[in-house]
Amino acid sequence: MKIENIVRETEQIIKSCGQFIRQEAKKFSMEDVELKGKADLVSYVDKQSERLLVSELTKLLPQAGFITEEGTIDQQVKEYTWIIDPLDGTTNFVHGIPSYAVSIGLKKGDEIVMGFVYEINRAECFYAWKDGGAYLDGQPIRVSPTKLVEDGLFSTGFPANDFPKVDQYLTILKELLSQSRGLRRMGSAASDLAYVACGRLQGFFEYNLKPWDVAGACPIITEAGGYVSDFKGGGNFLFGGEIIAGCGVHPPLVELINKHWHR
């Protein structure tokens, strides 16, 4: 199957999943919430969304494996592997805060070659494929031309269960707040990263993330002319649990974070 056909079919699959989540949000109750950890929530919506995605993506690429957040299918890495977050921003969803997304990445070998983020409440579909450009609802997108931290608006997130490095993190936030146009914490890493890709944000960073949090958005950022790395500026952002993404502010952002981040 041609890459353009896979992109088009996957776009329809992720939009269909988003429509399901949007409908369920109208009748969702706190009684439907389960706890994976103290502040790590899950619901039937996450699980049913994942089953929907797995079913349709299996039809599209029967030879591909899966890495998924909710584990509704056996996790298996193959030459092609789908990496799925069926509802990124579950805590926002269950509390009725309208910032959550569906994220899908396709990995070939060690490289993410295709990515999709569907921001549900804005009904915006971001997508990209290797050497094919980055798009928002069919229109090409680029990262911001900003190169100075002082001209940037940044976003971050906080870990749900792992707090040993919170003091280091707060020190970084304090310095960035004093140097930039501001910080946002919107609660969906996939959405934040997509906003970097289209220039709404100049940078994003977070630690203790999982592959499904970032796999969909990373190729969108790079195809849009941006940069993605781990906290040291290296390439271990997919499975390394930390990420910095940005436009031209990426190098000084890496420098700022490493001044205070100690392993």
C-alpha cells in the first residue's frame, strides 16, 4: 500500500476514535474511573478507544505489531510497530477539562516514520510522515521562527507518580518563568507537542513520559522543521522517559534544563 493511502486511512481511523470519545464525554461519570496509580486514571473510554484503534490499524497493516498504553492487546515489536495512546489527557477528560487527544505513531525499525495527533475538542488532526511534510487538517505547518527563549511561550507537564526530582524540576520552571513569555501546563503531552509543531508554542519539555505519550507528535515536529531530543540533547526521547521539543529555541532550552537537571 502506498504511504499516502496509509496516511489517509489512518487519519480517518483516528478521527473516528475521536468522535467516539467526544460522544462518551457527554455522558461520562466519575463512577467510571479506575486508578492505575494515585493520580494515574483510566476508564472504559480509554480501553474501548484502544480496542477500536487496534482493530482498524490491524486491518490496515496486518503485519505490524503494537505498543499501547492500556495493554488491550499483546505488546509486540515488529519491523513496523504502532505506538498508541488512545486518550492522552485522561485526567482532563474525566474532570471535564477540554484538552485531550488521541496519539498514533508508526515505528519502522528504530525510527518513527509516521505520526498523528487528533485534538478532540478542537477537532484538529495533525499528521506527518517521513520526508512528506507536516500538516494540520490538510494544510502545511511549520514551527515558530522564534530563536530566543525570552520570546517563547513554553509548556510542560508533571509526573503522576514519580516525584524524586521535583525540586530540580521546580528550579527549571522558576528560571524559565523569569526568562520567557510564560509557561503552560495543559495536561496532554501529545497536544502540547502538536502545538509546538504548528508554532503555537515554542517549546515543550517533560520527564517520566512513556513512548505512547510522544510517538505520534515527534515526527510532526521534525517534519515541521523543529527539533526533538532527550534532556541531554541526544536521541533517547522515545523510550528514555524525557523529552525536549522546540523550534530554534531548542539549543538554549537544552542548556537551561541541563544547568539544573542532575541524574
